[in-house]
Amino acid sequence: MNVPEIALHHQRLVARAAQLRAQIDRQRAELSSAPEAEGLRGALEAATAARQGLEVRLRERDREVESRRARLKARERDLMSGRIKNPTELMKLDEEVRHLRTTLSSEEDAELELMEEQERIEREAARLGQALETATARAAQAAPPLRERIGREEAELAAAEVEAASTWEQLPPDWQLAYRRVAARTADPVAEVVGNTCQACRVVVTSNGMQVLRRAGLVRCDNCGRILVVA
């Protein structure tokens, strides 16, 4: 390879190494966290907390209903006992009994709704628990192949880094300096020229620039500043 080809090859090696690092980091995160299982575990914890909250509300509601029911029975006994003779008092007691019955009916309906919601959450918690077991087993099954893939990519990354270092040493000092300057502002400092056109910015290279390029000389694009290489 001539010097321009070495510069382009170096850029491709650097890009491949960056891609491999990103893949390895992503797969390591997947290996350590098991995203599907983590999401299900969070949902299960939320369902469990909701169920516990409902249990507290149900106990409170049950106490209120039992208290109201006991009061209603006591007032009904007073109403039917015959001890109260005053018509006004009887009327007030009858109104109180009717009010207690209405209130008790509403509270029992509310309690029933809470019980139905509790059953729904319990079913959802059971479903999430089963899904979590399945996801955990699937993650455990996928772990060995994932570790193997990470190992292969780490080996490829090491080889790419060694070769990138080797190609860099093959570049003359003026090429290294130009490469560093362009790389400081863009991730791809080298651009191919196809049909007299810079493939990075699509600007036509001058005839003088093409002559230098054909001699494998150092030419930078007049528009984007990248180091040009004839494809």
C-alpha cells in the first residue's frame, strides 16, 4: 500500500475498533443486567407494592364496614324493640336506620371493588412472576454464547488496535500531523475521491489536486479540509 492507502486503512481500523468497543460495552451491559428480566422485576415489585397497599385499604374498609354494620344492627334492634314510644324519636330512628343501610350498602360496594382490584393485581403479579422466571432462565441460557461473542470481539479489537498502531507508524510525519489536525474536528479525517469528487463533501477536486493525488501526494480538500485519497 502507498501512503494514502495506509492513511485510509488506518482510519478504517480506528473506526472498526470504535465500533467493536461499543458492541462489547453494550453486550457486557446486557450480560450483567439482563434488561428484560430487570424490567419484569421492576414491574413485579410495583405490582407487589400495589397489592400490599390494597391489603391495607381493605383492612381499613373492613373495619369501617363492620363498625357500620354493628351500629345498624343495634339501631334496628332499638327500632323493633318497642321501647321507644315517642313518634318523633321513632321517626328519627327510622331515618337513621335507612341512612345507615344506604351508607353500608355503598361501603360494601366499595369494599367489593377493592377486592376485585386486589384479585386483578394478584393475577398480574402471578403473570409477572412467571414471566420473570422465564426471562431469567432465557438470560442464563443466552449468557455463554454472549460471553463467547464478547471474547471473539475483544480478540478482534486487540488485533485492530495493534494493526492501527502499526499503520500509524508507517505514515510520514507530515501525514501524521495533517491527520491529527483534521481528526481534531472530525471522526473521519480521510476521504476517498471517486470521479474527481470528494466523497465526504461532494466537491470536485481541482485538476492540480488530482495530479498530486495520482502521485500519492498529500492533498487536502479545499472545501472540507479532509485528506484526500484516490479510490
